[in-house]
Amino acid sequence: MSYQGYLRIVHRSDPGLVRDHNEDYLGSDAALGVLILADGMGGYQAGEIASEIAVTQIMQEIKAKAQSLVLGEMDNKSNYRHASLLLQQATLKANQAIYQSAQAQPEFYGMGTTIVAALFYDNCLSIVHVGDSRLYRLRDNQLQQLTKDHSVLQELVDHGFYTPEQARHSPNKNLVTRALGVNMDVKVDLTEVQVQFDDLFLLCSDGLNDMLEDRHIEQITAQPHSLEKIADALIEAANAKGGEDNISVILAQMTADSQHSKRRTPWWKNGWFWRKRS
């Protein structure tokens, strides 16, 4: 199926006030319901190469295979839906592509990238992530982080060495424990959630949440503004707090609005939306 006309997506990416170039890379496809954000790392501009490879590889894989799968169908062996497994396999292929590129070119050795990607299907969303780029959901004006950082700080918080507030001021906040492309193999976390009408999803690099506390992000995303204005406000607020890293956001929201008709049937009530392929 196509989500064209039902899924609103807005991108924003800014180098911030300290870095001289932007290593983040973003991609989306409203028709397929795909959102991807990568935050690269590595010297000699290798980070931006790794992040571009990741997004391009994952997007190509989804475009090639999504139409031939029943995305909402459960895989009995893994207990995940086909959409999640497709995202996982695409991410693993991206990991191999980045790793092989780094091995082939000495100046790119050690390059890597975080990744957070999501795929809409039926009334659900599948999410994959590696590293500390995040995906949030705003529902009923309450913000919830749906991914868990793969970082040294998160492990210290999990083991009780830091409180979340202490972690915000730690000098170790940029140390990730997983990234694409650094090793031949990587563990990819999968999450599946239900989607409700007017849920707002935010994908972001750590340049946003390192500068802004979740309550501040919640205040901005809960404003009754367009997605464009919300995205701009997030970037501006992160820069106002110092803009110490590249700042990237993707906002996505399912809507019943249509440019063709104000009385168009909402997406979750359409018969074709729930039908599976025969």
C-alpha cells in the first residue's frame, strides 16, 4: 500500500555552532512509510560517508523488498513481524557495506555511524536502532522515548552509578557501545509499537537530546504548530543551548487530512489498509 497523502514527514539538519561540517544523513519515503536517520563518526569526513552509506543501503533494501512482503504478518520463528525483520536485515547489510568500505580505504578505517529507522505498516510501526540516535513518540502531549541508547552512559545509569540527571553532565556522553560499520557483526535492536491517530514520531541525533532535556523537547513538540515550525523550533532551541554537535530531526505523523478532500476516510478505517496480500 501507499501512505502518500496520509503520512506527513519533515526533515531538518543543522551542523550546529561548533562542528565545521555535518556528519548526519537523513532519508524517508512517505509512500513506503520509511524514516531513517544516521549520525556518522570518524576522521577525514569518514563519518558523513558512513552515515550516507547506511541510509542509502537501508532505503534501497526496503524499496526492493517491501512490496513483495506482507509486512504485518508474524514470523513464527522470531516472533517479529516481517516489517521488523526486513529493517533488521537491511541494517545488517548496511553494516557490512560500511565495514567493507572502511577496510578497502585506509583513510576511512574505523568509520561508523549510529542508525535509527522506522517502517509504518497496518496500524503499527517497526523500529530498529544501533547507537544513541533516538526515536520518541508524542501521544496526548506526553513524550516517550521508544529506543534505549547503546552508550557507556546508559550502561552506567542501568547499573546505578549515575542518575539520569548526573548522566546529562558527564564528560563521557558521546561514547557509544554499538555502531554500524565498526565490526563485521553488530546487534540490532528491534521494537514494535501500535500507531494511533495523531501520534507524532521524532527521530533525532544526539545533537538534539544532548542539548535539550526531554521535558523541553516535549514542550516544543506539543505545540499546536505545523511540523515544519516544530522542527525549526527544535533546531533553534538546541543551538540556543550551545549547538555542540550536528542537530538532525525527522518528524512524522499519520493524518486523515488530504489535499483532495477534507472528508476523506481516515487511514485507520480504510479497508485496503487492513487487508493482507492474497
